[in-house]
Amino acid sequence: MSSAVADYIARIEGTCGAESDIIVVLKFDKKDQALEKILKNATLKNKIADIIYDLTYEKYSFRFYASGKIIFRGIKNKQILNQILDNLLL
């Protein structure tokens, strides 16, 4: 993960694996900027009242919450997660 992307992220929770979800918690003061960048780089599938955004990037689906949490599904390793975050947030 690049240092520019690390400026947006407070912490990453969960473990990588075939069936596990990974929760990326954004820094509170950066979450709006992050959402703006992610919406430019990902495909919006569904939006619920500007609170929950269902998105896809390449073959990965994830959900962005207005609270600043992003839940990724089906990420198999940390390198893939870091690559996705770099592509979404740069």
C-alpha cells in the first residue's frame, strides 16, 4: 500500500481468505475524499439513501458505508487488497 493511500486508512480488520470479509476503516476526516475517489474508479451497483454504496472494482465487490467503513468480500490475500486500495484511492 502506498503512503498516499495509508493517509486515508485508520486500520484494517479481519483476515484474508477465500470466504472472509475484510473491513477497512477510513480516517474520519478523509472519508468524504475517499468516497469521491472510489466513486470515480469503481462501478456503482446500488446506493441506499447516501448511506450505503454497493460497488464493484474489476471482479471484486465491496460495500462503502457513509460512516467510513469499507467491507471487501472474497479478497484472498493482503497484496490484492493493497493493490485494489491503491487503484481506488489514487
